[in-house]
Amino acid sequence: MLELLAFQFASPGPVLLQIGPLVIRWYSVLILTGIIGGTLLAQRLAVRRAV
């Protein structure tokens, strides 16, 4: 049964997108998503608490 749950996947690599000299990496997308998500959450809480 455990063999059915174990699967292997290939790492996509560190680079998400490369356009000429501009390189966008996966971790930068994750950091940006966290910053945007945190900002939206803080704005929503500020409106709720009338700050």
C-alpha cells in the first residue's frame, strides 16, 4: 500500500522564466505572493477594525 502513495517528481529547476538577460526564479514568485497576500490581509483587517 505504501508503494502506491510514494511517487517521484522532477524538480522544475530554479528558473521559472527567462527573457533575454531577465531571469525570474521560482522563489522570487513565492516571496512576491507572500508579500501581496500579507498586504491584502493587512488591508482587510485594517478596514474591519477601522484603523
